[in-house]
Amino acid sequence: MPEFTGQVHGADQALVFPAGTCFRRDEQGLQQEVNCDRPHTDQSVGPAALAGLPGSELPSPSEFDRMAAAACAPLHAPYLRQSRFGGATVTAGWHLLNAESWRAGTRSITCLVRFTDAADQPKEVTGRFTPGAVTEPGTVAT
């Protein structure tokens, strides 16, 4: 992690990931960043900012999802034009914020594409998914 210098008061302290960052769940179910050449179930399509006043309470889960879906929609759009990748279904998603981060003023989230099977369960794929990439099931795309 880089060393921070200067004033940070009032700055958004969110940890967001650039487009192309891949993730998989560890043994505890927590998302871990992995090289996209390794099996993964999620990929960042970039960061987005949500509206909300500092000090306010975290929105309800359904309201948070509505806000995140709207904020991430422009980033998701080019990826969702292709519904399949590496044998998986491509769906929209995002990282959540906890209540403490929200109250502290964090409003930035990482927008994701998720890879799922027919039962909507996470499905591991290999390779970096790029908008417009055409792959057959099981194919590695870069």
C-alpha cells in the first residue's frame, strides 16, 4: 500500500479498484484480489460515487442497491452487451460499504461484473473480460 502524505481530512477514504482488477473469494468468503490469469468470479469495471450527506445513516440494502445500480450503469453497459464469458453468465454487481465508512463520508464503490452459473451461483472464469470479447465456454480471453 502506498504511503500517504498531506491532509486527508474530508477526503474520501474508500478503497476502490480500477477496471480490470479480478477477485475471488477466500476460505472465509472474503473477496481477495487475484491475477486475472487465475480463476476468479468477479472483475472490476471501475469506481463510481454515490450521493449522500456526510454523517448520514447508510441507506437500506434495497436503497443502496438502487443507488449503486444507477451509479454503475454507465460502467456496466459495455460489459453487459455480452451476456456470457468463459461459460459463465455475466451480471452486474458492486462492492458494499459498511455503515461506519458511510457515516465517515465514504461514497465511492467499485462496480463489478460477476460471473455466475445457471443457478446464479459464482462461477470461476480465467482471463480478463473486455467489452466485446467473444469467447467460447472454457476459453481463456485476454
